[in-house]
Amino acid sequence: MIAAWMLYCAGIGLAFVIAGHALERGLHWAGRPTRWAWCVALAGSLLVPAAAWLVPDAFRALSVPMPAIALPPAADAGSGVAVPAALGGTGSRGLAPSDLDRPLTWSWGLASATLLGALAIAALRLARRCVAAGGPRWWTDGASSCPITWALPSRASGSRAS
């Protein structure tokens, strides 16, 4: 189940990346701001899987009729031909996607914990640099030497602080 869910989320994310890129190119060609294309793509890649998880009836699979597969007459138990269990034979069970649930869950958890740890270390290092530089003062005059002031608008001029 986890493998299927991860593939579903990756597919939805890829679809929104393609749509976001196409929308960005179209907005750029029209001379419009392009950042909103990526905001919509990011929000969609988060909201569609969340909606599929919260309201699964809205995203149920379509039933497609499949033709029945007839076994050849020579494929019986004494012929030496291995017939898979899915076709009615006695073949051995292969690797199923559900066999990957436990390793994928552990891998996902470990990757998430590693990412959170890296973000926490980066935030602590940035906070130390801000304190060492005299503290963040971007809310008053925008003239701080704190490394994060470049991205915040100055209140006095309405432009980016230098």
C-alpha cells in the first residue's frame, strides 16, 4: 500500500511540475509574473494527495472490464510448464508491492528525520550568525547585517533591504 501511495504522490507531483512549467512559460511569454504558477503547482501537489487520502470515495478507481485469459491445454501440472498462480497455476509467490511497505516506511521516516535535523541545524547556525552580527533589526530600518535581511522588504523604502 505504501509503495502504491508513494508512486501516486510522485505521479501527481510530476503532473503538477509539468503543468507549472507550462504555465510559467505561458505567463512569461505574456509578460505576467510567473511565481504564482509555481505557488499553484506546489499547492496542488500537496492538496490533491491530501484530498485523496481524506476523501477516498472522490478518487476511486474506474472499473475496466478485462478479458478472461484461457490457459493453454498443455499447461497442466504434469507438463513441466510453470504456470503463475494468478493464472490458476501453482507457481510460487513472487515479490508483491505490499512486501515493500515496511522498508519504504522506515526509509521514509529516516529520510524525514534526517531532513528535519538538517533544517534544525541550519536554523540554529543562522540564528547564531544573526546574534553575532548584532541581532535581527529588519523590522525597524532594514540596515542589519543579519544574513536573512536581504529577502525582507525595507519598511522605509518599500524595496528590498541592502
